[in-house]
Amino acid sequence: MNPRIASLEKLVGGPRDGALLRFSLGNEYWHAGDLACAENAFRAAVDRDSRYSAAWKALGKVLAEAGKAAEALAAFERGIAVADERGDVQAAKEMTVFAKRARKALDAAG
């Protein structure tokens, strides 16, 4: 196992477990190519902090990469709403672009 993933996994369930830990773990799994574990970690991040726009964006990107366009679109739409609420203009713009791509993927598949 990747040593960074192993280090982060040791913290899961402990006093430092939270959205940032799960987000960091998701990024490590993503970089390691484990989309399923990355998805689970990003979902855990947004479960712990539903206002974490970066986690919504990462979740959407992982879902899109995994071919789950409908779920990706839902994550991006939720992330856009969160980013708008927080005034995170850049994140909202980025997720708007990703959401358009997910819609196109859905249209092409359907």
C-alpha cells in the first residue's frame, strides 16, 4: 500500500478524522488510480462537511472519470450551489464547466 495512504488510513476513526482527512485520503487514492476508494473518501468528506466545495468538485471529477456521468452531474450541481453560497466564485466556475461536460456525456449515452 502507498505509504501516504497507509498514514492517512491510520487516522480514520480517530480524533483528527474529518472532512479534510477524508478529502486528503480521496486525493491519494485518486492519484494511485483507485477510483472506488477515492469516491468513497470524497463522499465521506462531503458527509462530514456538506459545505466543502473542493470535495464536491473532486467527487464529481472522480465520478466522471469512472463513467458515472449522472452522479458526477449531481455532485457538480450540489458543489456549484455550495460554492455560490460561500462566495467561492472560481470553484463554481470550474464545476460549471465540468457539469456541462457531464451533461454532454449523458446526452451522448442516452
